Amino acid sequence: MDDNQANKCNYKVNAPYPPVRVAGPNPLYACEMLGNIADVVSEMSDVTRYFYIAVVTKPHYSWISKCFHDISIVEMRHLNIFAELALLLGADPRLWSCRDYNRWWSPSFIGYPPELGALIAESIKAEEAAISKYSRQANTICDLNIVAILHRIIRDEEHHLQIFNKMYGRI
């Protein structure tokens, strides 16, 4: 296997997403979706983190940069899905969460470590936290439409976790 093959990032799970629909408005579920959009553990945090890592790794680790860039696009899709769900559930899908009296999303929610290993380690922790959060939601939300979407997004997050663990082992 040549170096290009070894450094290839298969960032996608080859499976469709369920349709974005809900059984009906639900303020509690809407609040959960807002948290998935813009809380500390959220898609906005992941998109921003992976964007930053893609930029700072590009000069010396182009394959890592490309992988984080591609994964950030998958996370943007999750961000859009959760925003659509929040809207359907009756919430305004702004970049805020219902926790702590409508806390707005902030770039301070992510770390900016200067060392490559720390950047990847933070990404591993972020994916683990997302998997845990979305799994908890899938076990407590009774709307099967939302549960199906959460399970599909969890598959992406688990795949990203595998990629980051392999990447961490290679640096």
C-alpha cells in the first residue's frame, strides 16, 4: 500500500439518512435539538473545531487537513438536520441552547491546543461525548422519527471516532 492509500480518509458512512420529520411540536425535544446544534457538545462546536484543525494542519499534514475538512462537512449536515428538527418541533434554530437560560454558542466552547496530538485527542473526546449524548437522547425520546435520525448520526460519529483513533495512533 502506498502512502496515499495509507493516508486516505474514508470519512462517510455509506447509508442514507432518515427523512427529517417529527410526530409533532414538542418543546422538550426542541430543547434537546437546540443543544445538539449549539451547546458545548454540539455540531457547531465540532464544525468549528474541525475547520480549525483542517486549516492549521494543512502546511505539514495535508492528509489530516483533508480528512478533518471532509468530516467537518458531514458535521455540517448534522447541524442542518438538528436545526430542521428544532424548527419542526417548535423552536427557533438559532445558535443557542436551552441550558443555562438560553446560552448562545461561543467559540470558547472548543480548545485550540497548539500540538497535533492534543488536537486529535480533543476531537476523540468530542466524538465520544456526542455519541454518549445522542445515545442518551435516543433512549429517552419517544418520537421514532427523531430516534431514527439520532441512530444514523451516531453511526457517523462512531465512524469519525474510529478515524481519529487510527490517526492518533499514526502520529
